[in-house]
Amino acid sequence: MADYLNNTIMRTVSFVERIEVEFHGNVISQAMVLEDVDNDLGNELIVGNIDGEISIFKGDSPHAWRKAAISGMLTCLAVGKIHLPKKNSLVCMTAEGWCHLFDVPSQASAQSISATEEDTDGRLLKPVFSQELPANAKVMCLADIDCDDHIEMVIGYSDRVVRAFRWHETPNSDTGQFLLLQKWQLAGQIGSITINYDRDYQPELMVSQPGATFVTLQVKPAFRHIKSDSYLDRLCGSGTNVKSSLERSESFAAVSSTGKGFGSPRGNDQKHVRGAIFSPQDQRTASLRKSEPVASKSDILSGSSISKHMEDSVPDASFSLDQLSSQIEQDLNTCGETFKMVDLYGLGKDKPAVLGPGSSELASSSFTRVCRSESFCDQMENSAPPCIAGDTGNADIAQTETESFGGDTNSAAAISSGVGMAPPRLPLSLKTSLEGLDGDLGQGPLHRSYTSDSSLRDSHENVLERSLGRINNILDGSFDDDVFKPSIIYHPLAQVQMRNKDTSTVIVGGINRGRPSQSGSGEDEINPRATYYALATLDGSLILAENDSILWSLQVDHYLFALSKLDVTGNGKEEVVCCSWNGQTYIVNHSKEIVRYQFPDSVAAFCSGYFSLQDGYNAPCFVYATFNNRIYIYPNITLPRVESTNLLKVMGRIQEGRDMLRKLNIAEDDYDSIRCLYRYCLYGQPGKR
Amino acid sequence: MTSSSKQLYWTDAHFCGLRSQTNVYGLTKITSQDGLTRLLAVSIDGHFITVEYQKSFDNRLIPITREDEFFMANVLHGPDGADLEIVSVDMFYQDEDKKDIILAVTYLKSSPAAPFEDKPYNAYMNVYFLSDQEGPHVNLIDAVAMSEIQQVMLVYSPLKLMHHHLKTDTDQDETCLILSGNDSKVHVFRQNKSMGTFIEDPVMATQYFPEFIDVNGCVTQMELKKLDSGHRLTAIGVQSGLVTLFLVNIVSHQIEKKWETDMDSPITSIQLFSHHVTSPCPEFLHVIDDARSENVSRAEAADKSINLLITSAIDPAVVFCDVLESDLTKRHVLPLSNGQDVVLCSCIMDIDFDGENEILIGTYGQVLLAYKLMMERTPGMLMTSTPFQSPKPVPVGGYSADLPAVPPPLPANDSEEKSPAEQVTHDKSDRRRHKSLAGTIDSNGSPSQLEKPNHNRFHDSSSLLDGHLKEGQTARLVRSQENLAAVSPRSVYFQTPETSDSFEFLPHGSLPDLTEYPSYRLKWTKRFSDPVMGLTCDDMMRDGMLDLVVLTLKGLHILQPDLNEVADLLLDRLKPLCNPTNKD
């Protein structure tokens, strides 16, 4: 215990009932989930340690109900309907990049548990699927990020990348694989990924960034419409048309810039720039053009995912192929990044310098600029290694990269030369690009290896066209809105107030704010309300926000490291639950009323959720993992209310009660009389009736 | 009364931890003129906390917890690093006008050189005179720091410290301190009028407290209750288990009657109480004048009978009903009250608002047991400590839409759904004659006893017993007091010890249900994270309702029933008051 004296005005409670289970090894919060993994409607606790041992605890048993072991450093666990419709599966990610799927049967092998000799076999789960994905996974979120009724797997990496994957079922077989949907490169370390719902109840993908900030990641709308069988037709059909190729070029640009992510809030910035500099007519042009690329974007996307489908047609898609395809994808991504980088450099940086010296708006948004330059450097660093390491075996791809790189750099170069200011690092890339351009664009080896069609060549040409077009755009003073539509929106939120701008931050979204009224629940089903989101920083800030406005913020003296949401009171409003390293747990409701619980030990990992002790009845639950090989499950932490209150207040909220007081001629603020009355009613009256 | 069947769950309204362990004498409270109650709990190492509820600037009710340390300034002791152990504490208003507060603390002090057990120690009592110049809501912590201190050296080890208000022969009001010691005496300190200090006054003690003259052992607990203007009932419990009850005429200072009963173990608490709760009708309720007078007369009639509750360390708690009229003959054992380790404290409170007092018992086994006097056999409805989904809030999703339909997952479920057959066995457990057997079985204290009661119910009795004992051993929750600083991971438990099926293994049907009604029955249990050291009730929230205050070894809990339920009850009872015409 510390030396400070315990003077507080916060309500504290003490939870008593708990289940102690033994689990060895280091547990991190991302590897501890409370979900219904065996589809019996009752939630279980699934815990994994960094050595890859996974245990599932069910009910009040102090022993693991099921176990599993994977090789590698387990970093994230999640449960969701990821590959089977309406059936939860366990997803495990290792730092090495292996993704394992487990299906946990609830009863099938139940009898084998009792048998001792079968213990190891009966309880030990085997993964039903494994796939190697990019390494360094750190956090994971399973959610339907694009409203297509399929759960996507969004993984945040320790190298500041977020990738979204979707399960793609292999035709004519009962297996499938994860395909990369989209990738975002962020500027800061990723604390956590969450899903929030905006006013239209559309999901927003939120990723926390240091300093109580976060970014929202835009999901390419195109992916909502992908149909695996139509892409080729459309691609071929549109290939010949000059106009459509132009469209495609634009949409490719859109993909490359929106799809592969910036680390900067360039979108906002861009708007400022445009608003400050261009005339309203220009904006109109932009908005007019906006409609064009939407249709063609899906084509290009399917073009980029061509390799996947090539493999899909082969029934026994092996890992090497998977790997190859994902590598290609990655490399393609890298191209995108490179694009972006140059874009960023050429437009985001140069333009303000040239066009907006007097733009006060830009100056006012200084934080964004800082962030932008930062992200630029990041991208320079990040995109470089994959290019170089970019597969000695796949020189062709590397070359393609260079080409595309060059294509875009050219545009940037053109821009920079057009504006008469060369960025410091540009000459090198300019050279590359020129080489790339000089080379035969039409003979990209990639075409040969995949024999797909001329789409890539098209794209290369289009890159050129596009860059030319962009120059024209610049010269014309008009932009295609969609090209610069940001895929990452940075939300500084409370950054200004933060003491430490680099403090690690976690975010949780989708905090249910409860029903507006008791009546008309069916109505509410149709119109669910936007949800809140909360951020917690390691230096003790806890923030509840909605739509970029802070509802409340709280500063505590503890290192807050785990954040979650839980309806502790059962009133439909989800409280923010935050745990610190020393066990202090805060439960805060939407009106900033706080109740605390002091867990009597240091906490290695914390999660809250629902847990079932019996019969599928899920009760609110806290789980604390300690540093001494014990996990404590508090299986029912329901509180009647969060705030401290008394009978006067409760009765004061009841209309009937107020009416009665009026009948008895007692003023509502005559607390002494009310107190006497209540006391009489509770303790004096009963014998009479 | 519908309320009697209503189940009210009491849950934590507030909790504050203590820095170190406390003891059974470590809790005191004081209520100011306008109803603000403040609690003060001490830990034996000299830290103390005060808790009170106040309104914040935005009209929220906030629990204010403050912590400080006695002797921090070392005004009297100097920084000699002496080992201190607080024994008991008491706090009261000096005068009727409730202005100046007197806080008395007894403690032992020894030099740090030798191990604590081996060396001689000195006992002291410090009396803090907290002046109330800053208004009635003085901050106790500040007041203690700035108060005048009187130190009294004691030549005996102090035990129970309490105060008693009496009228002197010269018709003056006076509050004196009563302190029992290990010298088998009860010491009375009265305040010197001129100096203000407290001085032991043996002459006065013999005059005003004739029951203290001849005490047969170390007094661990005593209780003084003023019956009417002329009589006082005094119960004195000593370490050997002897309880002596005196009826004292406080005008003539004569002992009018004396009863004795002997328990087998040290007396841990004594309560003198009446069975019915009374509360005066507020003056402004003229509409029901006739009912009121009727009520008052009934209450007075009920009030005449005084019951005596005695809890001792090992034996089950015993209630002697109507001690004045029937001496100590009407004896009720609280069934299974010795099943959860040592009974440490007790409290009398109406927890279900039916006008009858329940008996609350706190045990070292971390359990609070509530007993209710049942006039006849009723379907069992033992409640447990499991918090519950409040049925009142707006339901969301599929759960908690309707509480009765979705019962809490834990023992409440089990106990509520008892079949009649189970109930019979429950009743059997109340037979007094099986006290020792009950003690044996119950002492396994198995928290998981009831985890799967319905599955085990008809299994072989002996195996069941074995299982119980085994589980009881592994799940035993008692920890050593010395080891409190270290966080010791505790066993799995989440079941309130429910004892109704302890007799399950007895051959069915061989023993008829011999329970004689009325008898006290276990009504409600609640488990705490630490041994329950003290219990009291007061209106902490200032809303007219009594809140339950539970002092555990490491913290202070304030418990509240679900206010939505109470509000419902209140509305029901307000209705006839508002519409006197359609009463009945």
C-alpha cells in the first residue's frame, strides 16, 4: 500500500464472489476474452499466454474446460463468427503471423473429459485452420466493418499497420482462407482497435493513437460489392474502352490513395487548402466528377485481387501459393504506399508551400501538419524495406513496384517541377521513376506470371495518364474529390489537454447509450442510436466522447491500461470499465458517476464482459489475471446503480411519489419532514394494517 | 403484510478499505443534531477512517471518506517508534446540545525493542475533545488534529469502551465513559465539570452502577438499556461465557433483579432489543390520528418485552425472549449460527421493513447471517448475498427484461426453488437438540456446499458428507490475522454458505420435524471479503431509512437495499396515508 492517505469522495464497492483459476504464464489483455466460444449461449473465459497455451474456463470449475496449444507467441485472441455463419470460432494470432482457427464443440467430447487417460486428447483442441499472415500482430478486432453481414478480422500490428482480412471460402471445398481486404498505415503505435456506430448506425473502425487520440479508418466501399465471379467479365469488358480505362485510372488512383492509407489527416487538410484557395466552381467540378469512379473502383479492386482468384480456382490451394499471393498483395500495397507517399509529398507538402503561404487555416491546423510530416517520414521508412527486401525471388514484382513507383513519382516530379520546388528526397525516386518509365511498361513480368490480362499494363499506363491528368488537374486548379478522399481520419480529441502526447492509449467503442425511452422498443430496434466511445491513457486520463466531442473526462492517479464497456447495472446503458495496473477498477457511467473497486493485487490483464455460471445465463463479469499464475473471475458483479443515492432521490424521480407528497402538503425540499414520513412508513406503520 | 414476503437484497452502497486490520471494538458512530451520521473505524495500527455522506455542489450524494492517523503528530509520545495497538474507540457528544464531540481511544503501547508478545506494555486511554466551533459538520479528521488531548494511563488492559448517559441525583445530565479491563473490573470515568477532563470515579461507579461492583471475570461485552424513567437493564458478558443480566432501579440505585446464564465460550456480543420496530408518526399526519394512537399504544405494548441476544465465540447464538416477564426461560437458538466460525458481532435491525426486528450476526467466516422470528412454518425463502439484476431499470436485450423470469444464476435461484421436500429438511435443521451435530456438520463451512444441491440431493448420505467436509477444507476461508499485509490468494468461493441441507444425510423420515414455532430462522446471508468484525445500523444517507454498516477486518461497508424496491414499498404505504377514506 502506498503512503498516501485514502481521502476520497468516490463511491467504492467490494466484490466478493469470485472463482480462482490457475493459469501459468504471461497473460496480456488482448489474449483474454469472455465470449461464447462453444455456441451454447453461455459465455466462457478464453485465456492464452504468450507461450501459446490456451485454456477455456467454463462455469465455476477451477480447472480448464478445454485446452489448446499453438506454437509461437500468442498475442491476440478473439471469438466471432469468422468462418462459419452463425457459429462462433476462436481466432488466435501469433506475433509470428500465424492465424489459427478453433471450433470448440460444446458437448461432443464432453464424456472424454472425465476419462483421465483421454484428458490430453479430449480437452486439447486442434486448430481447424491455420494460415500465415503478416507478422507482428498486436491487437485484433472481429467485426463487420463494412455492413455486409460478414465478420471481418481487423488486426493491428506493432509496426503501426492495420490490416483487414476477410474469410474467403474456397469454392467446392469446405475450407477457405483469409484474404487481405485493406491496409492502413498509421503514424503512431496502435493501442487498440474498436468498432463504433455513428448516427446512421454505420460502423466506424477506430484505432487508438498515442496521446488520447485516435483515427477512424475508412473502409473501401467497393468491397461491399465485390462478387467473386463478375470481376473478370467486367474487367475484360471495360479493358478496351478508352474512356473506361481513364475511369479505371482514376479509380486506381483512388484505390491506391484511399485504399492503402495515409498516416495523416490529409483529407481535412486538403479541404482547407481547397477551400482557401480554389473557387467554389472548382469544388463543383470536383463534386461532379465524384460519381465517376465509384462504379469502376470495384473493377480495379478485383483486378488487384486477381491473384487470389487465380488460386481459388485451384482446388488445393497450398500455403506457398497463399503466401505468394499475400506477398504479392503486400507488395502491391507497398506500391500503394509509395504512391501515397509521393502523393503526400507532391501535394500535401508542396502545395501549401506554394499555394498557401497566406492560408491562415493551414496555420491554425498545425497539429495536422506535424502529424503529416511525421507520417511522411514513417512511410518513407516503412515502405522502403519491403521494396528492397521485396523478394529476391520475385524480381518481377519488385520491378513492377519500381515501375508503379516511378509512375507516380513522375507525377510528383512533374508537380514539383511544375511548382518549381524539388523535395529533398525526390531526385532519387525521380530517377527511378524515369527509368521505370523508360522501360517497357507493357512487358511487366507480372503479366507473364499470372497471364491475367492487360489490367496491370493498363494500370501502369493509367498511372502515367493519371499523373498527367493530375498535372492537368492542378493546372486547371481542380481535383477529383475521390482521389483525395482520405482513408484515415485523424481525431485529435483531447490531445491538447494531454500532459504526455506519447502516452499509450486504448479505445473502446460501441458503448450503448441505452434506450431513449422505455416505450417503443421495436421502434428502437429499427433506429438504434449512435454509440459513445471511450479512451483511456496510461497516465490516467479517461475520456468518454461522442462524435469528436468529449462528454466527460476524468483524471485519476493510476496507470490505466485496460478499457472495456459493460452494462453493470442492467439498465441498458453500458458503463465504461477501466482497470489500472495496481488493480483499481473504475466503473463510470454516462453522467460521470463513478464507482470503484480495488482488486487486491497487481493486474497483468483485465477484461470485462459476460460470463455464464450455469444454464446460459450470462452475468456481468470482471476477470483479472495476476502475475502469480492466478486468474480471478468475478462472475456476477451486478450493481443496482452506479451513483450513490438515497431514498429521497429515488422517490423524487417517481411522479407518483411526488404527487403523494403534494397531497400530504409536504414541500419537495422539506427533507426533514420527508425523512420522518419515510421512516414512519418503513418502520412505524406496518403493525397497524 | 406483503412486505414480509418481499426479498430485499442489501448491496454495497459504499466501501472503504482500512490500512490495517481492525478489531471488534473498532467501530463507532455519531449522529449530529440534524441527522448527519458519521462513522469512525480504527485499524489497530493507529489509522482511522471517517465516512459520511454529504451533498455535493451539484446535489449529488457523495460518500466522503477521510483517513488519518492517531498519534501522527506524536504530541504526547514523541517519535519513539513505539509499538501501538488500538484496542477500542468510542465517540459521543459531550452535551445534549450536540456540540462538542468527545472521542476516546484506548491503546497499548510497548517499546519497539522486544517482540510484541514478550514485553510489557503500557495501556492508555486518550480522550480527544473535539470542539465544534466550525459548525455541526466539523471535519473529524481536522478536529482530531487540532483537539485537546487528555491521556489517561491505565493499569490494566482495556477492553470494551462505551459511554452511558445518566441523570445524577442532582438531576444533572452527564455522560460517562465506561471501560472494562482485564482486571475483572468495569471502570467508570466521569467528566470533571471544572476541568473538563475525565477522571475515574469509583465512588460514583458503585453508586450509580451497582451492577459493576461485583463482576465475575473480564468483561468483554456489556449493554445498558434504559427501560423507563426508573429502570435500566444491564447485561454483562465476560470472557468465561457468563452473562449476567441486571434490572437496576436507577432512582434508588438498587439491583432489583438479577439473572445469570452461562455459555461455554467468551461472550462476543450482547443485544437488548424489542421485537417490534417503532417509529413515531410525524406530527403533520393529522389525517390518521386515530390510527396513530392505536399504533402507538400497540407499539408501546410490544415494546415492553425485551429480548436478550447473546453471541459467544463457539456456541450458537441464543435469544432469550421477554426476559423481564419470563426470566431466561424463553430461549431460542439461532440455528446454524455457529457454523461460520466465531460469531463476532450482532445487530438488531428491521431489514425487510415489516415492523419486526431481525437479528444480524457477523462471523469470522466472512458471513453475515440474518435471522427472523417465524411464527409458523413458512416456505423457505433464504436469500443470499448474490447481487442481482435490478428489475427496475429499462430492460435491454434479452436478459434482465423480467427479473422473476430470469433469476440470478446463483444460490438465490436454488433457495427460491426449493421443493417442499427440501423445505422439510430445512426445517429439521432447526431442532435445538441437534446443536452439536449441527455444529459438526456446519463447521465444514463449505462455500461450495450448495453448488449443485439439486443433483446431490438424494445421493448416498455418507459420501455427501465426505464431499462436504472435503470441500469445506479446501474452501476454508479463514486466514491468519498476522498475514494481512501480504495479499494471499484466497480460495474459490461464490456461494453464500447456505445451510439448509446440512441435515440432508440424515435418514429421511426417521426424524420428525420437531421445530417448535415461533423460532428464529435464517432469512438472509451475505458473504464479505473479510471477517465481519462489527455491525451497526444508522441512517447514513439521511433519507429516513436505516443503512447497514458492516465493519470487516479490512474495511467498512455501508449497505443499502435496492432502493427501487423500497420505493415501491413506500409508495404502497403512502397511498393509504394520502387517501385515508379508502383505507382498508
